[in-house]
Amino acid sequence: MDIVFQHADGREERVTKVSPVQTRRGAEQYERELRNALLNGTYGKEKKSEGRVTLAEFSARFLTYSENNNKPSSAITKQQILRDHILPFFGEMALVRIGPAEIEDFKALMRKKKSASRARKEDATRAAIGKRKDGEAKPLSLKTINNVLSALSKLLNLAEEQKVIKQAPRVKLFGKLPKPKFDFLTFEEAGRLIDAAEPEWRTLMLVALKTGLRQGELIGLQWADLDLSRGMVTVRRTIWRGVTDLPKGGRERTVDLPASAVEALKAHRHLRGRFVFCQDDGQPLTAGKTAQPLRRALKMADIGREEGRIGWHDLRHTYASHLAMKGIPLKVIQELMGHVTIEMTERYAHLSPDTRREAVGVLDQPLAPTRNTDATRVEGAANHP
């Protein structure tokens, strides 16, 4: 940036700087900061005061960086983590004062912290199924704490990269976390859910159960993505809070459709636009509009869980669980689900109890007749003098 500032005494001062955030928005913000420094007479004294830059002051730069370099959902998640966890503890602390000891104090506090939002959700679920039981909020899970620590680490590393601090302290995460729990419908429950669903929502729920698409991928599904003659769907996009992006993992994938899903989609044909599942005006659905139809179907099917409500992502878990229970190899399930690593798919391995038994069972099968390789070689030599 190249600005000319006129002081109160009429003197003009030209300042040429490189913005620490290399975007138009970042440069405009940096220009405002420089003009304010010139106006207040603090320009040129930053080195003396940089030790007093607090985490709260730097958080705006961190969020700008996140908006420029992360998916919208990730940027919003970081904003929530800052607001709910990091800023209340570190907000007024100078970045240079944040070291290993302060981070360990923060981790200790996080382990004692309660998740009030989770408690409210659980109470609402108990009330919905007629078993009201108010209780204390549960502690944050180690996975949630690790997510918070990861965001803190990225913020401190960015401060080092932008030369606000000389060196970012190491943020140690909790290791060896238990595998995350998940819920899914039994085969019988899945059938009851489809039967109980309202006609206008039945195809959406059936496709969710038969393809394992994420909620945002279902919302973003277009007719051009379907090849019903070949029974295939190409997952090209996800829509989250109105923002269209690539599917999770940053790449497209192809999923085969069972006959039941093909027939349901053929019968679902409409003239409201390019989106397969849409509102009356052809606009994409939203997560909010799909929540109540699923809850009504679950209630009509008499499907409930004391520990929590079945949601759209549980239908995705149901798809993978049913494949595993039918003996489909985990590698195939990984490809169908769009998992980046096989570790994400291995959570379903225990649902296939017969797979290992069948694998070792081949050891007791009769040996196949062995070929006389020596005779073959001799015969071959006789034919080639």
C-alpha cells in the first residue's frame, strides 16, 4: 500500500508498506490501522508497543485469514471457538505472554468446563420423548478440547508468521482419544422410518439411507448429477448455510444407487428447477427446513433414543453400518462414504462380526490340488530343443 497522510500542521507524510494479510480486505484493514496510528501519533512506535498486542486484538486478523483460506463452515467454527473458549481466557493477555504454562492452565480449565448447550439439547430430547430429567451439564469431550487447542495453535502460528511474536509456543493436544460414538437405525427401524415419512419427504430420507450422502450434499444435489439409467450419482457440491462448496475432502465422488433409490427418484421428478430436493420456488432446502420432517417421521415410527435425538447425520451412519453388517469391505465403504482416510471408516468394523470368522475359516478348507511344476518344466523343455 502507498498512502499520503497530511498532519494537522499541514505536513504530508508518505508511507509505503506491505500488508501482512495479502488480500484486498486485509490491505484495507491495515491501511485503516496505519492511518489511525498516524492520526494518534503512534506511528513508528509499534516496536515499543508490540509486546502489548493482546489475543483479542489479533483475533480479527486470525478470522480474516480463516475466511480467506478455509471453507465457510470451518471459518464459522473457528469464530465460535474463539468466542466461547479462547477469548474468555486469553482475550486480554498479550500474545508474547502466552507460553507453555499458560496453555496448560487453559487445558486444565477446559477439562473442568461444562457444555451448557449439550445439556440443553439433552433436556429437550428427554422432554420430546416424555422422559424429562434435568441434569448438570456434562464436561467437554477431549475431542472438543483438541479442536479448541488446534484453533489456538493456528492463531499463535499465524501471529509468528505475521511477525507479531518471535516464536509461537507449542500447543500439545490430548492423544489416544476414544473413538467417537455414533448412532444408527437397525434395518427394521430404517424400514419403519421410510413408511412413516410424509410423502413429500419420503424420497429424501430414502436417498439419505441408501446413499450415505451428508445433509449438505443432499441439499446440493442436482438432476444433472444423476444417471438413473446406470444407477449412479456424482456428488459434486455441498450447500451449508446457503454457501455452495466442494464436498468435504475437497473432491467429487461417485456413489452407486440401489434399485429402490432409482425408482424413488424417478417418481420424484418435478419441474421446479435443477435441484432434486428443493422448496416450492425451486430454491435449495435448508438444514432448518429438513429438521422437523425427520423428527415427525421418527415420532410416527416410534423411534427414539434416551441418550440423544436421531439426526440427519445418523442416517449417514446407518448407511455405512448396514454396509458393514452385510459384509462389504471397509475399503469400499470408505470410497462410497467419501472418507479421506480409512481410519474414519474403521469405526464401523465391529459391526461386521462374521468377517474375521469367515476369513480365518479358509484355513480349515481342503487344500486345492497342487500342480506338478517340475513335470510342466520338463514337458516345456521337450518342446523346445
